[in-house]
Amino acid sequence: MLLFAMGHSLRDLINSLIAVLVLLRAKDFNTIAIPLMSMVAQTDNEFNKEKFKQVLHYIIACCGDIDNVGRTVLYKLSYFSDFNCYELYEEKLTGESYRKIPFGPAPIHFEDIIHSLEEDGKIKESKRTYGNYPQFRYSSQEDPLTNLLSERELEVINDVIKKYSCKNATEISDISHQDMPYKATKDSDIIDYELVFYRDGITSVRDYGEND
């Protein structure tokens, strides 16, 4: 109670406890820290459908014509956009939830949003064979709206596109498998955004100085 009286939030308290577990390399990290992070997730669960539509359409417009960019790559581009934004600014970009599946993080509203964008005439879906595997591709039919996205959010998305759009499905999936949020999540569970603060140098995008 003293912590709350001093102005600390429940989020601050939980994150402090998680940080201690990480520093101590607690053997029961998954049984203690993950439930604590779930408490944070339950109090901070917002999904902005229209914003996710703009983000996904923007990514498709920027790199949908690149041969290697199919559904799996789009999954990861949206994932890194969302989680990188949260790591950098501690604010959610779209609030989309990502599930841990064998090929990496997958956005749970992807199919609904793609269908909505198709119905609006903003994108087209096609299927072809790429590298001996079936590939779903998406092409933009008009310029994407970005009025819901701030300048810094667009910068995060552009950085993700620049860094990862050259990767094929296998390469970008392998990278996502090394990301702490994915590694610390049980199979088929929703990945908690708070785990971005325990990333290592492989995927971290934030410069953690003494004041962080």
C-alpha cells in the first residue's frame, strides 16, 4: 500500500517484481512473472480496429509488391511495428493481440481486417507458388490513409519495413523466434506487450540509458 501512496501504479509494482525475477534469473520465471504480466494485460487491453486497418494497408502499399512479402511476412511486419512502438514509447500502436504459433507471432484479427480492406476495395488478395510453397499476396488498390497515425508511429513502421521487408518467411520467422516476447510465451498463448522490456540486443530498438 505504501507504494501506491507514493504514487506508484499497479503496473509499476508488477513490472518491478518482474524485473527482480529477471535479474535473479529465477527458475520459476514462467510460473510467477507470466501471471503477473497477465494482470497488466487484463487492465490494458484495447484494440483499435481502424488504426490496425491503416497500419496493415500502409505496410501492404509499401512492400506488397516485393516477391518475398506474403502473409507470413506481413504477420511479422505488423508484429514488430506494434511491439517496437510499445518498447520505444510505452504506448500501443494498434493494441492488436498476437498469438504464439510455430511460425512466429500471428495477429488474431488479421483475417477480419484483410477481409474488411478487400470489401472496401483498398487491397486485393491473390495466391501463387513462391519457393515451392503456396503464398498469399496482397496488393494495394489505392493510397492508404494514415490520418490515425502519428509521425513517430509512421517512423517506427517505416523502420520495420526497411529492416525486415527484405526477409523471406523463413528468415523473418527465425528472427521473431529470438524475440523475448515470443520466447517467454507458451505455445498458442497471447504474447504480452510488457515482455518487450526484457528484449536483448538482437531485436531491441530502445537505448536503455541510466534514466530508463
